[in-house]
Amino acid sequence: MNLEHYTKNVVLNGHEFDFKKETYVMGILNVTPDSFSDGGKYNMLEDAVNHAKQMLADGAMIIDVGGESTRPGYTEISVEDELSRVVPVIKALREETDAVISIDTYKAEVARGAIEAGAHIINDIWGARREPEIARVAAELNVPIILMHNRTNEEYYEDFWTDAKSDLEESITIAKEAGVPENHIWLDPGIGFAKSMEQNVVMMQKLDLLTDMGYPVLLATSKKRVIGAVLDLPVDERTEGTGATVCHGIQLGCHMVRVHDVKEISRMVRMMDVLVGKKRFKEA
């Protein structure tokens, strides 16, 4: 496992992240009316907090709070509307749980408001390339930022992996130039974003090249269209396909997984951590 840039473990909300010893589960909490998998189910505060508590009980370490859907063809909302959705949930989670909270946003103002409300991680689907100011927010507030691979011109890859790596290196450069320390830079291959179905599969097959870049990697494949395309199944029947991608990702060195079905996937993660040698049998 290559973590050459990961100089020291990060402690967030009292939890130490040691990626050499454990794969961490991030539970998805969409407080939106239109997310592709669970839109509208958790956009009431009490329902959202209760669902987060269940995910924590089922094995999640991180709760990823998102206030704007990023499903294909999504409609952007204002900073004010996004903050009005996520801030009350973040504050309630800080009061009622010991969760590590990430804010799923590409907007610098939303990221700042969410971290100031109590979130601990910025999870940016545009890898700081849409709003580079978000990297300065991460640096100023001293929090990790997850840089996901994405682009607007998916039709113009000359060599897919070479170009995708170059995109991520640009994101890393933006973060470092903004003052984000090495151990606060985490990566995401961006499965389902700016890629054809075949390119999504290629990215999954090349995850070891991504983990070899030396930064912790979050794999976010939960219920994605590529799983539906392979298995010919609707969104609500993709848990097993998600599990296969998670196990494959851990085998190739991924350090975190972002999922909807926390209980089922957490069990797979614990088993895989023993099989790949992160944990001994008695520690699982």
C-alpha cells in the first residue's frame, strides 16, 4: 500500500484515521428531494439524523451530507438553499453523535459554512477545479479535502488513464498551492462522472495505479449506473454489485468507501480487511 504523501495520521472529531490498518466506511446522507437513489427520504431533519445514527450503528465512520443532487441532469441550486439544507443537519449530528462529517459540495461558500457548522471534511466532486477557492477554505480551516476526478469534456480523452491522472494531478496542484498539507489531500476516481460505461470499468481496473499516486483514495460506486448496466438491474437492486466493486477496490488498495447500504457493505469491508492483511483475524 503506497501512502508516500501521507505523512501522519489525521484525527477528526476524536477519531484517528490510520489507512494502513482499516478501510473506512462513509455513509451517504442526501438531504435533497431529487437524489437518484434516495431522493426525498431524508430531507426532514429528524429523519436525516435518525438515518445517520443507524448508519453509524451499522459501521459507518463518516457521514457524508449532501444538499444538492449530482445525479445526471441535475439542476444546480443556490448557495443559500444548499446551506439551508445541510447546516441544520450538520449541527444536529454534532450535538447528537460523534460522527466524522463530510460535506458533499463543490461550492466554496457552502464548504465554509458547513465546516464552520461542525463538518470535518470537504468532499468535492469537481476536485477544486470548478471553484478553486474551495481549496483555500480547506487550507484555512485545516480540514481534509477529497478531490474527485471529473471534467466537462468527457468526449475528448486522448488516452483515458493518462488524461484522468493528469486531471487529478491538476487538482492536487490546486490544493497544494492553496496551502492544503499533503496528509489532507485525498482522492476519488469519480466513478460515474465524465466517463463512458467502458471507461468506468477501466478506471475500476486501474485503481491500483490511482492508489500508487500516494494519497488515500475514496471509492464511491454505490448503486451507480455502471453497476445497473452490467447487471441489468434498477437502483434498488444494486447492493450486491456495489459489494463486488467495494471488495475489488479494497483488493487494489482503496482506503475508504462511500455507500448507501452501510450494514451490508461494512460486513464486506471487515472481511476484506482481514483477507488483504490490514487486520488480523482477532482484530476484525
